[in-house]
Amino acid sequence: MKFINLTRRTEIGANTYYLEAAGQRFVLDCGMHPKEEGEESLPNLQVLGDRKLNAIVVSHAHLDHIGTLPVLMRRQPNARIFMTEATAEIGSALLHNSVNVMTRQREELGMVMYPLFTHREADRASDRWQSCPFRQPFTLAGERAQPQEEGGLTVEFVEAGHVLGAAGVLIRAEGRTIFYSGDVNFDDQTVTQAAAFPESGVDVLIMETTRGDSPLPEGFTRAAEERRLAEAIERAFSRGGCILMPVFALGKTQEVLGMIYKFRREKLLGEFPIYIGGLSVKMTEIYDRWAMTTRRLLPRLQLLEELAPFVLNGQTIHDSPARAGRIYALSSGMMTPKTLSNIFTRRVLESPEHSIFFVGFADPESPAGILKAAKPGDLVSLDLDEPAQPLRCQIEQFQFSAHASRESIIRYVKKLAPKKIVLVHGDLPAVHWVRTQLVAELPGSEVIVPAPGVEMEL
Ligand SMILES: [Zn+2]
Ligand SMILES: [Zn+2]
């Protein structure tokens, strides 16, 4: 069995992995780098050479996993594309949004190679996707696998607990079982239920390591963290300000809405207006549509109906003042320049009565990461086209990551005890921490950090 890491560096980039087994060639995920631009934002597809792919299997719809799928599909017109049903719905909306973002970047930044694909290509791409239910093995010919199928290769999606539709990918081939975690969470969130990953029978595990560099605080529980958030919202409102939460449109927005619903139900907080972005509305509609038919918590909760959020978009954001007693849960989560959260931050940054609450992961080099690390009074620049501003508003941080804690990753891998463990989807310090732990705890297993672009035998 052959494996190539098609990311350009050991990092959370354009996550894409090549596998060859039982005479079949396929790729797991085809992401877009969240920080790089142009060619550098693509996976290293040149490494594939003239290999013809039988299939592309997508774990979930975050752009670092699906963002350049139309580009790879253009180069591999005969490959079949597989993902879960919810991922197909979400992915199509996110790819169209990505075309809009790239088109704006072409106009504003003169990026001539943008957009990397067009709306028409995104449409044509999603027409070719084949959506598959969880826990039903299928073949790369797109047929339901027969039990005890000998010698062939089968693929099965299992719930990954990360965001709606997210799957781990279980591959059986050549008498062995390979399991790709995608992005995983082993603990319940507020809406999304914990992963239901296999706990035995895996020979090769390809594992994400996003949080390998961040230890869980002593005594941490999600319930206590939710209470801490409710109290902080109360305090922020009583100061006479509003709260900005930079959130991802997919996942964190719906978790925040779910938490606010719980706070109201438990009488921790009263009613107050909530604002979200247009793309987040689309994502939340999909969550609501799938509420009763996916494995999740609060299955009867219809978020849009219950919380009735107001909607801001690229135009209305410019004349929306920051008003007291409101929550603005706006994307992007990383506060990328020109996004709603970045624009709104400039409106609240210098006002001591307003607050910014960070509720999830932010890359340290992103504007959100820079702001997280800033001290009161520091001059911060979150968009090079705009003047720097002094930080005078309140900043608070909470831990509601959609990714597995590093402690839960180690627990899971120890229980599974695969013969080979391939560590991916983490920055160098994160990957190294997980590697060091596993080498010590599982002396019988081989722990591999796959060099980018190098073909290896698994
Ligand atoms: Zn993800
Ligand atoms: Zn990811």
C-alpha cells in the first residue's frame, strides 16, 4: 500500500493525501490552504504526475479539506467523488462562497490566477459527487459493498463528531484496515455529538493532531466552560457594551447558537438580539434541515426559528453600528481581512465597554491570533489597508474547539493500538508532541510523520 502526503509542509494546510491499495488509486480530501494565496494555496498536485485517480474521498466540508476539489476534478475527469450527504450540501455552498471571495481578491489584490475555479465549475463539480450514508461500506465503483467481498477495496464513513457531516474514512483493502480520522472530536459539543470511531481492528491510522500543542487546562469540562461563557456575557452586557465573537460559518456558529439557546432555557440569560452573517445562515439552514436525521444533540432544536438571528452581509456590515446588549457572531473565525468579523472588530476595538470573545481555534499568525496575543493598549493592525488601532475593548477567551483534545487523541490511539500511525493535520510542535507521547506509550507501533511529497510504503 502506497501513501503520499500532498500538503506542502508539515502543517494544517491544503490537506490532501494519496493512497494506492488493491490496484486502486485515490485521494483523501483536497483542501485549500487557509493562509497561503494563489498556487501556494493548492495541494502539491504535481507530485501525482500522470497517475490516474479512481476516486477522491472527502471527509468534511471545511475548506482546508474540500476547498480545491474542483481543481483536482478538472485534472482527473474520470475520478469518482465520495462524501456524506450533509457534506455534499454544505460543500457546494462553501465552494460557491469561496468563488466569491477569490473573485474579490482578484479585484482588490490583483490576483490574476483567481478564482481558481468558477461558479459553473463548482456546480458541475457537485453534480458529479456521490453522497454516501454513514456506516454503509461502498466500493470505489460507487456500489454498495457486498459482505465478505474478497480482495477488493471498500470505503465506509463513520461519524467524526467535528461538524455536521464530518466523517472518518475506514478503508478495507488487501486484508488490512486503514482509518483516516479527518478532523475529529471525541467529546460532545453543544449540538454536535462525539465521534463514533472504531476502537479495534485498525492496522494503519492516519490521525489529525490539530491541538497537539495545547494542553487541556486542569479540571476542564465543557459544562463549566459553558457556564463561564454565560457569566461573561452577562458581565459584558452590564458594562453597556456588545460582544463580537469571531466564528467559523460552519460549526462554531451553530454551536454558539446552541449554547445561547441552552442559556435561555436554563434561565442563565434573558432574550437579546443575535447577529450572524449570510453564509452562516445558509450553514445553519442545513444544520436545521438535518437535525432529526443526523446523530446529534438537541435534535428537535431548529436554530434559526428558535434564535431568530439578524443577518449581516458584506454591504450592511458597513453601516451597522455596534449596539449594546447584542451578540455579533460573525465569520471568519480567523478574522481574515475584509470579512465581517474583521470589519466589525475595527468598530469595537477602541471602546472599553465592548468585548471580543474568542471561542475557538485561531492560527497564531492570523489577525484573530494576533489580537488574542495583544495586551491592553497595544497598537494592533488587523488589515494592512487600514490604520492600526489601540486595543481598549475587553478580550476574553474560551475553549470550545471542534477538534479532539491532545489528551483524548492519545487515549484513543492507545486503545486502538494500530501497527502504524501516520500523523497529519498539525503544526510541527503539535505533531512532535503527539509523536513523542505515542512512541513512549506504544512501543509496538510505528509512528510516522510523513514527509511532504514523498511516496512511502505503509
Ligand atoms: Zn475541519
Ligand atoms: Zn481541518
